Amino acid sequence: MNRTASIAKLKTVTFDLCIIGAGASGAGCALDAALRGLNVALIEKDDFAASTSSKSTKLIHGGVRYLEQAFKKMDFGQLKQVRHGLEERYNVIKNAPFLAKPLALLTPCYSWFEGLYFTIGLRIYDAIAGKKDPLPKSRWLSRKAVIKRAQNINPKLHSAVLYYDGHFDDARYCLLLAKTAAEKGAVVANHLQAEAFQHDPVGRLQSVVVTDEMSGEKFEIRARVFLNCAGPAADQLRLMANAELEPRIRPSKGVHAVLPLEVMGSAETALLIPKTTDDRVIFALPWEGKLLVGTTDTPYDSAEEPELESDETDFLLENLNRYLAKPVGREQVLAGFGGLRPLVASDPNRSTKALLRDHEVEQDEKSGLLSLLGGKWTTYRVMAQDAIDEVCRHLAIEALCKTQDQALAGAEGYNPNLSQELVQNKSLSADIAQHLAAKYGSRARALLVLIQENQAWNERLHPSYPFIAAEVVYAVREEMALTLRDMLARRWRLEMMDWQAVQDLIPKVADLMAAELGWSEQQKEAAIVEYGKKIASFQRKVE
């Protein structure tokens, strides 16, 4: 992932396929296309997973809410979604086992009837997953067993149903999709803003004009096919290609709040809150040593980045507190974030909560633009397969999808005892070794090489977290990190975990990035001030 080399190729090569948008769907498409032998370019206006794909609930799941709606409303489109999600859950975990793992979830019940209802529903969920699914099956637990698993659970509950799904680090998973695609031959670059399409004499797309956000330079990227993977911003590209098209995307805002892990009293078990005041479900799950609570579902039509607001914080805490023995307050919120779902609407009058998280591959006959619309994280691989199948038909190429068994960067040679191997290097503490193994897989050994290059890079950067300086150097050299937010929000997830710790770390990370990227003192200070203001703004929204 050498950006300088990528930019040089983007300027001079005519690609089979140019993918615009490097979230889960775009990065997944790039990997699929590269494995089929296509000459592919992947560009992103911000950073990999900067928008929707880094702001999920971190679950890999079929969706128990979709299952319930399928039977309540006899909506078998929902049931199809559950089946696809459960089929892909296994693949997501298998292809990056250091980054995606099974997670136990409790569904609390306040009566025997609720217990029976959820037990039947989750047994159906297990049945759809199939006998070959490796995750443990659901079971009904007594109140005593529930409290043993989650000490701060409300003791007034009757029982709970335990079931399993997967959870993961969404932003790093997306980054590794892009990195693996690059290692398979894709030309990948972030911070390239698509400004306009160029058309041939009959109106078909032949190039896209982009601006390099780092240098300000404009140039053209030429390709035989263009694939729109811009998620919530997909309509902007569709209309850029053909101004006569009707909008298709109905963005829906979902927010999450982050609390101390002690709020739940469990580091290994999550909570599914089966009914909220707006008739949804929300989750409270252990993630990165914190408790992640979300999500909401409200229509959103602003061009501004969605953020966690004060009233949304109150909503999440109100619904969580009904299931806790000791309630939590807004002052305990450590961080939070908002994201957008790219829901596809055929009926403009339907609420966003009623829209399916299914996907569609659309082709504009006039411009030739292909657009991958809708979808969700768990099914990114199937979405990519459908889109690249269509690309291959357009190019008259016969090539089968190979992503089902494609290990991601860091999964090759990985074993669950890697952290023990790393800790044997006496320069690493146990928590740092565990962190490196969990985030980089077998590539964690590359961090040891950097430490040998410069022992100062073994420095722990914050007393409360296992981050070391070598990670910043690695992120710049190997993972295309170009801004402070690239590093602190996505290579690490600290922006979503602890706003105060981000403020503490900004100057140290800026020094390391400045040295690697050649920033002037003025550039470094401007980056520190700009990012510090953004974090302060997030903090004010929930005070």
C-alpha cells in the first residue's frame, strides 16, 4: 500500500475497473476483482472505512430483529436477509480469526412467557445457521446463571436466553480487505475526491477526474468500467454520471455511546435489549475494553458528519438502565459516534426502520455506471460477488469469485498463541503483545522489526492503553495512514473509545507522523489544532 506508487499508476494506466468508495463494499469488490485477474483501481475520498463501515455496532450477525419481523409481518425478504447473514458470519470470522470472533449475547426476559418466546425464536435462528455452523447453540438461562455472567444485570428479571453471534473491529477489517486487495494487484489510494466524470461521444463513462486531498493536484483515472461503492453518498456519484437519474438512497442515522466496561459487569457477554421505546432493539457489548451501546434509527438528510447528540445519549442510557441493577448517567459516557445506513428506497413514504438492509447492483444504461447500493457489513462478500459478477459480464470475462476462502493480510500463518510468542520478546509487556496479535495477526512480527530499527518506537504512548510508537510508523509506511484521524480513529479505534485519551495522545502521534510524512512544524501544529477542535466538539455534544 504505497500511495506514491499508486498515484503514479492511477495517472498512467487504463484499468478494467475503477471502484469509487473504499468502505466494506468497495474494498470487498477490489479484493474480489483482483483475485479474478482484473486490473482494478480502488479510490476513496477520505480514508478506508471512514464513514459507515467504521461506525457499525461491530456485530457479524444474521439479525435477530429481522427474524422477528419476518414472522410478525410474514415478510420473507427479511428471512432471506437472516439466512444470508448467518451463512456469511462464518466466512467473516474464518478469513481473519484474529480480528473477528464469536460473542455471547444475553436476551433478558421478565416472565416465563418472554423466555419461551425468545427461546423459540433463537432456536429458529440456530436452525437457519445450520448444523455445520461452529458457534454454540442458544439456551435458556436461570436468573442466577444470568447474574453470574453479568453482575450488574437487573435482579428483577426472570431469566435470559443466551445465544451467539460474531463481533469484530470493523475499520481494521475493511483496511485489511483493501490491503489484501493491494497485495493481490489492486491499485489502492485514499484521500482522492472524485470531482467529475468524463464521457465519450456516446455518453459512456471513460474517466473520472479526482483531486488529491493531500497535494491539491487534479488528474484523471481512466477505466473500462466504473463501480460506485459510495454507500450513503452513492446518489452523488449516480447523478454525477447521469443527472437524469432519480435518487435511490435513504440515509438512516444510527448512534452509539461508549461507557466503562464495569457498567455491565462482564468482559465476555453482551446484552441484547429486545424492545426499546421506539420499538427497536439495541445492544450493549464489550468492545476494546469498553461497553458499546447502540444503535438508533432516524432519517438523516444533512451533509454534515452524523454525531452522537445529547438527546440520543439520553435515549440509549434510558433503555439500557431498564436492564441494569445500578443505572448509569451521561457523565459516564467516554465517547460516542454516529453513522449512516445506506438504505435503498423504492417507496419514498416508507420509514427507514421498515427498509430492508438488502443490496442491489444497478446499471445506468446511459452512462454505463454500475452502482452497488444498500447492504450491510456481514454480507459484504456476497455483495461484492454480485457486483463483480456484473462487471465481468460487462467486460465479457469469465472468472469465478474466489473470496470465500481468501485469508486477509495477517491471517496467513496466524495461530491463537501468537501473543505468547510475542511476549517472549522481553521488550513487550503482555497487554501490548495481546493487542498487537489481536490487531495485526501474523503481521505483528513486522512491528518487532521496526522496534529493532529504533528502540524508541517501543514506547508505550498512553498509560491506560497498549499502543506503541512503532504502530504509528507501521501505519504510515504499510497502511496508508495520512492524517491524525486516520491513525487515532481507524488504525486505532481510540476516537470511538475515549475522547480524553485522544486529546492526550494527539501531540505524540503528530510528532511521529510528522517525522514519517515530512510535515513542516506549521503543518503539524495545524493538524493538532484541527483534530483537537473536532474531538472537543464531540465532547460538547453529549455534555
